[in-house]
Amino acid sequence: MKIRSITYFCNPEYPLKENVLREAGDFLSQAKSAYEAAGYEVQTTRLATIPFPQLLGESHIDELPEFASKLAQIIPQVKVAYASLGPALPESPRSYQVIPEAIAASENIFFSGVMADERSIHLAQVKACAEIIVKCAPIDTNGFANLRFAALANVKAGAPFFPAAYHDSNTPAFAIAVESADMAVNAFDGVSALSEGRSALISEIEKHGQAITKIAKGLQVEFKGIDFSLAPFPDDAHSLGNAVEKMGVPKIGLHGSLAAAAILTEAIERADFPHVGFNGFMQPVLEDSILAKRAAEGTLTVKDALLYSAVCGTGLDTVPLPGDVTADELTPLLLDLCALSLRLDKPLTARLMPIPGKKAGDVTTFDFGFFANSKVMRLDSIPLQLPLGGDETISLHKKLPRS
């Protein structure tokens, strides 16, 4: 297990107050040293702001590319690896339109867009997020620009994983995201009873969760908690797909996989530590060696990943799609994700990656240490017609237990 990120939340204001960024960098350096002294590898330090439409104000929305570029130049100077400027918001339609230009103008700056809040799906903004994904795809020849954008459904402030991270206060805070899929692999390796593996996993989560929390309480900034989503690394020892197969599913994507995802997510929920963010089964296809392999074989499909989102913690992540996919074809998939999120009252995101020049079934050729190569996945989607294809905001209540 490693600490994927120490994420510092703040409001750097507009015009940008560089002293706020220096304070962030100083805190993150202190926190990184404290965790490393306790034996934890800290992969990155990150910063997340309040949503950029609130940060800039409506009259300055078109200055987002310049603002993002300036932020990208400053953060390395204060020893911060990445920054998130938070989500575009439904009350600011223009905020969605400026994101592709801001991504093109900056490096290591992440963005998101709200499609659904706690009560409603905003159909116009679902379409707007689909448009962002399509417009960002050709910015880099390998489709990498979409690594820095996620479409959000019912995601609250304080989640430390990017691109979903954003803040909702003027008071600084921080949270921890971990890379812990290897804990699930180890917990279920060679066991014959699910209860044995689950108990072992819960015990390890609690051990590290409480150790991380103890250190956090000694730091002089509000601690929001830990997102113990079982994030992978692209080798088999750190693959959540491997953990599912250790649990008895011959290949993830076959029936039984959803049950495994539910058991793993519920184990995190059972564990005693301060929860924040998603805390669940994470399925980034291109960041997980076994998921990438099963997707290439056709055993794991986009529909499967969407199905597992009903019981997992994060949604759809680093999904390789055909480069010629249209926004109208992406919209139904994003809408389905929103519906799951609201009915099940859980946060979900979509980070989709159309690969320029590739079609379904083509092999990916990434040269990136955090990706495993796979094949472009087929998207079974055609544009929606009215009324689902409209632009209204529709309320959708969570499923309530019957008395």
C-alpha cells in the first residue's frame, strides 16, 4: 500500500494569491515528510480549489485558460505536482465550454463538470460533458488530454482523487488518497472462505487507516479523511482485477464479478477510519493490468463496467473508446451513470478516453508507466431521441426502503 496523494484544499482567489499556494506547498512538504518518516511512500502532492466558476466569477470565465496556464507554471515552484480547478457548474453554462481550451493551455491542471447533483440530472450538462470529452480527445495524439477531465454525478467536495477533487470552503483542509489494490490481492490469495479474505482486508485497511489518521491529527490543517478506494497500479500484484480473480471469478467480466466488487466495496465501508470521497472498488481499465487484459479479450465490456458501478465506489475510469465517437453517442452512457448515481445515492464519475485514429478492437500503444495497453472498447450507443434527448433538468430521488 502507498499513499497515492496528499490533497490540499484551498481557495487561492482571483486574481491568484501566490502566498496561498506557497502555504499549500509548505504544508504538503511537511505532511509528506511526516508520512515518509512513518514508512509510507507518498507518490504525489496535489492541490484542489473551489469550483473555478466560483473562483473566477462569471465575468472572468473566459480567462480560465490563462489562469490555468499561470497556475501550472507556479505549482512546481511550490513543490505541488498537480492541481484541480474543480468542476464546471450548471448555473454557468459557459464554464463547460472553456474547459477544452484550458486543458490545451496548461499541464498538470485537472478539471471536471457536474452532470448531476444530489437531486437532479441536468440533461444539458450531460451533453456538455460529452462535448468536452470529444473536443479534448485530439488535443494529444494519444488522447491523453482526457486524463485531466471527469464528468461528475453526485460527487461532493473533499474527495482527494483527481480529477474529481474540489473544495467548498475558504478554510484550508486536506485528505489522503491511497493506492491499495495490492491489499485486496494479498487478502484473498489462497483463501478458501470469503469471510477469511474479507476479515483480512478489513484488518489491513483499519491498521493503515488509523495510522494515517494519527499522523494527520498532528498536522495543523483540518483533516477531511481517507479515500481507501482500492486504486491499482498496472502490474498484476497491484491489480484489482487480479483480486477479483483471486476471489474465485475465472476472469473479471464474467458473472460473479459484480458480487466480488460488492464484497470488496462493503469491506471498505465496514472498516473503521475517517471516510471521505468514494471508498470503493476502483476500475480504471488502462491503469489495471488485468482489467486491461480482460478488456482486450472482450471479456470485460463498457456495459460490465457500468453494471459494476452500481455496487462500486467510482464509476467509469480510463476507458479507451473509438476516436470517432460523437458527443451524441457518449451522452446516453453518461446519462445512465447519472441515473445510477442518484437512484443509489452514491458518487460516480466518468473519465472516458477516445483514442484518435483508433476504432473498436484496435490495440492501444501507450508508452506511459501508469498505463497497461489494451484494446479500444466498443460503445453500444446511438444518439437519444426526445424526451431523453432534451435539455431539461429532471429530479430523480434515491430509492427509499418500503415500510
